[in-house]
Amino acid sequence: MNLRDEWFSWPPELKPAEILFQMHLLFRQRKDGSMPSSTVDYGESSLRWILRAIHMNPSCSRYWKYLLKDM
């Protein structure tokens, strides 16, 4: 719920990479079945979220680690 509030508090062009990364983690949880499917869907896949986060902050090794883990 906090992530949802944070998501809508940023304009689309200024969303920080960390929010995109958190969205990636949220969608991974949903895909794994550990989160109910009633979660708000923002029209992106888990892979798209992590790629957008890397694009925004390519020097963050944590984002790259999760990308490699997903592939």
C-alpha cells in the first residue's frame, strides 16, 4: 500500500529508480504466488520494471543482480 502511494506521488518522468525496482519486487512476489492477485496492475511485467530501474540508475549492482537472477 505504501508503494502505491509513493508511486502516485511522483510525476511519470521523475520516478526514481528505487520505486521501479520495488515494483519489480512486487510483481515477482505476485508471480510466485506469495501475494494476492488483487494487487494493482500498472501494465508492466517484472522484467520491464527491472530494466527501467537499470536504465535510470545503471551503476546500482543490486538491480543488475536481480536481472541476472530473473534470466
